[in-house]
Amino acid sequence: MAAASFERALALVLAHEGGYVDHPADPGGATNLGVTIGTLSDWLGRPASKAEVKALTRATVAPIYRKNYWDRVRGDELPAGVDYCVFDFAVNSGVGRAIPAFQRAIGVADDGKIGPLTLGAAREKPAVQTVERICADRLAFLRQLSTWGTFGKGWSRRVEGVRADALAMARVAPPVPALPPVATGPVVAPIPTAPQPSPSTSLLGRILSRFNGKA
């Protein structure tokens, strides 16, 4: 199920990202299937060329998206719809901005680290509500950018598309089981107590027996 969720989310992300572009106003530079020349250089461990960016395919970018974005937002462990919503935000604006926005949407500290408390809160909150809040936070952030005048319409369409698809996923998904409670300390086994002797065999029992006329 997790693998299927990633594949579906990736297909939607790539539909928004499109093919090769090298817009002079885009600080990311040459980009293909959403992977910038900088991201590809980091992935290869050396400077990438524009020709290599142009040659990217779905098969070659899928591992980049999984490791750099999906796994970092712990997409396999998020509720349906929320997983795609946070994933696309991370791709478009960075993991460091997507995770805190996600945490604010579910009412936990926005420390940028997804741990058991964040995952537990995500399961308790209605996924539809979480998606709505993340998308509102995302759009508010985008509107503040200096490049809004150039890319604002496209970003608005993307966020609205993500919202619609994520809500559809959330509404048809089965409920996500809650995580087990987080242990707050070591579990100490109870100390067994020794069996108590019966009154007839204990010292006190023998003394009482003598007083009662029993040898």
C-alpha cells in the first residue's frame, strides 16, 4: 500500500512539474520533471550539465523523489491524502518548510522533525481538515515571495489541484489505525511475592494452636 501511495503521489507531482524548463526568473535554474540542476548535481555527487537535466526520465527521477522528499516526510506513515499533500509541498518549497506547516496543521510543535508525536497527532486529526490547513498555509507562504507576480497563477493552480486530489484520497481511504502509546520510561516487571505459610504451619499458627488447646 505504501509503494502504491508513493507511485500515485509521484505521478501527480510530475504532472504539475512538467518537462524541461530553464526560466531566467527561476532561481532553481535548468529543471526537468521537477528536478533542478542543483538537485541533480547533489544526487550525482558532481556538477550536472543541462544536457543531463534534459535527459532525465520518470525512472531516473523516481529514486530522487523518494529519498529526498517522500522518505524525509515519512510519506509511508502518513494518512492518505495528507501524504501527497505534504510530499508535493516539500517538492515545491522544500522539506524544511513543508514539515513545520504540516505540524502546525495538526497542532503540534513545528520543530521540523516528524516523530511519534507528530505521526500520532496526524492519525487523530481528520485528514480532510489537515489537508485544508496545509494548503492554506502553503498559499499564504507563496503569496509572500517576490516571484509571486511571475509564478503566482501557476502556483495557485497547483495548490488548488493538490488540495482537490488530496481531499479525494482522504475521503475514500479507510481509517488509519492509531499508533501504540509512546513509552515514557522502562517497564519494570512486578516483583513476585513469596507464598505465605498457612496459619497451621507458621510459627504464629503453632503458638495460637497451643492457646486453643491444640497440640
